[in-house]
Amino acid sequence: MKPVALALAFAASAPALALAEPIAIINAKIETVGPSGTLSSATLVMDNGKIVAVGSAVAIPKGAQIIDAKGAVVTPGLVAATTSLGISEIEQVASTRDDGAGGQIGAAFNPAAGVNPDAPTIGLARLNGLTRAFLTPVAGRSGNGAHAHDDSAFDTAGGHEQDDPTLFAGQSIGINLLANTPDLIFKTNAGMVLEFGESAAAAAGGSRGASLIILKRVLADVRHFAANRVLYDKGEGRDLMVSRLDLEALVPVVQGKSPLLIRVSSANDIRQVLKLAKEENLSIVLEGAEEGWRVASELAAAKVPVIIDTQAALPASFETLGTHLRNAQILFQAGVQVSIMGSRDYNNLRQSRMNAGTAVAHGLPYQAALAAITLNPAKIWGVDKEIGSIEAGKAADVVIWSGDPLEGQSYPTAIFIAGQSQPMTSRSTELAARYKPSTDGIARPAYRN
């Protein structure tokens, strides 16, 4: 049996629950995205949801299920660094969107209650190698079509009320993409999301200076609250700009215990953000950073990681006039930790790995591109000890590919999340089978009365 067919047969026959016996993938080209680098003709052993061994001379446990990859590429499961997967399905249909609080709540907003394990996009994303994702809310509901890039979170400030001073979109959470599992959340309160630049200026009344003043005031209020909770509970002390819920949510941010993801585009705005982070002692991550290449050395010196869309190469707004196809390569060469994002709603199914391939075509080293969609997103959100690379002790999130995973025509032939074999079906494949033209003269179920 061919390796692809064998892997498919195994994945189709495996139960949804974790197997009691170990699983060994043999004769594989393993891209570990870890200290072991690329391993040829190697073996990977999974057991109890974990990777227990990987290498060229690994003993296979007695009774293990064996998959002969016959040279196929094996990688860690892909990790979406920032997305609305599972909390937003159709951008222009408000009833399908749980990715923002609509301006009524800011930092306290947690999208966990809106995660839909039955969202069709989750199965589609999984079939393209995605095994984990970090959901990052957007500040309001735009609905005005004024997006810097399709499915992006930028220019969403229109959802704010005029008197709503908060620029915070809410909290990030991590989900796995396990099939037939009602609760996908594996990390809560992963970080905080903040809008900056044009969208923040709009929320603050039209000026970047105003948004910066508001932001500094909110951070000062949070520090005052953290040091004076007793006074606050008594109704004493100074007036604070945001609600207690927002204050509580922001305490870990001002204490440097929780990363602050900042959506920002222009080089000048990035400089302002770097200055703010230094003054306020914040741990920050940048999303967007279309002009990041212009300040690459400054980002590297500040040790600030970035999440970028490598297809964002057109000057769609004034803050992205300097966008560049070599953004990833220039940032990487300067020493910046780069993660690559795909479509926020993951309707463009191959986008994250195609974006990684685009970065390779414009100078980013291949191994760096793989890390940008696996290990680096895990590092950003503090879960790199658990996922993101193929190393003993980490969760067995593993994908076997039909070819180069950064090639658009390649696809997974088997997918494991926490050691559990995943179904190789989705809403799309089910619809395709339902409406497939008949060749035997028997009407398909969809056409029967």
C-alpha cells in the first residue's frame, strides 16, 4: 500500500478517543522545528498523548500501531498565532461573530463562551494541518469594509461608542482543534489585545496623540487600582477611567506577567509602541507590522516578536505605504522572532503555510518559515514547552504531508492532536460526497425524494 493510502486508512479506522497502544511513524522525513533539526528516515513514537521518542535509531514499543511514511514529510501541527477561528464564521453576518464585544466591553472581554466546536471552519482548518490556534478579539464590529487586508482585524474601531475610551479588544485564548470534543480551550487568559495606529486614533476621536494619552491614563489607573484595591472597594480614592472588570483584566499586563498583543502597522507607530513598552515595562507582541522592516534593528534590540501577513504587500492605507514583500526576511535577518499569520477566519484554508512559502520565495530561510507557523506562535503565547515542535515530552501534535507543507498543492494525509488520530473529513468533503455526480445510475441521497 502506498504511504499516503496507508496513512489515510489508519486515520479513517482509528477511533476518536486516544488509542491505548503507542503509535510509531517510521521511515519519515521529520522536520522537528527543534534542536534535532531535519531527520531523514527517522522514527517518531507517540504514547498517551505525548511524543516519547524521535530519531534515527528509536526502538519501537511492542504492540505499537505502525505507520510507514516511506519518506513523507512529518511536521509539528501548525499553530495559528492570531485568528478568529471558531468565534467568527462570516464577516458580514453579525450573528456568526463572537470575536468582539462591540465596544460595550474592552479588556475584560473573553471570547471563550463564543467558541463553537462545531464551526465548519474548524474542520477545514484542521485538514490543512492546523492543530492549535490562539483566538484574538477585535475591537468592535467594523461592517464598513474598511479592512487593510481581507479577514484582518484592522480598522475595526467603528464598533466603539463615541464615549468609549478603551482601546483594548479583549483577552486571547488558546484552542486545540480536536474533533468530537465539546471543550476546545486549552489555555485561558493567554494575553491581552490592543489596537493602535489609525483604528485606535479613530476610537479616541481621530488623533494618535489622544489614543496614546488615553492608553497611558488607563495603564496608570490599573497600577493605582492594583495598589489600592481596599480603597477602591470602599468607593474611595481617585476616579478611574475604566470599569473594575477591565482593571482586573489588565493587572497582569502592567505587572509584565501577560503579553500585550498590539495591532500596529507604520514604522512611526511601531516606534511609539516600543517607547511606550519601555516606559511602562510591558511585554509586547506586534501584529501586522507591515512597515516593521524599516525598524527591524529597533525591534530586535527590544526583543519584540512580530506576527505578520506576508501577502500584505500593497499600500492599502496610509499607515501601510511602506509595506514590503521582504518584510519577513529583513526582520529575521535583524534577529526579530517572526510568526506568520493566515486568514483570521481561516476561510482561506492554506493561507498561513502559503504565506510562509511566500516568505521563503522572498528570502526567509525555509526552517525559519516552518518555525514561524509552529514554534514561534507557541513561544509568543507561552506554550512552547508543550507544543510547537517535535520533541520528547511535548504534546503529540503531528502532521504527515503528501509533499512540501509550504507548497499549496500539498495536503495532510494523517493528523494527530495530542496523539489522537483526527478524521480526514470536513463539512466541505461531506458536501462534495453528497452532491457527487452518480456514475452507477443510483441517485445520491441529496437527490432522493
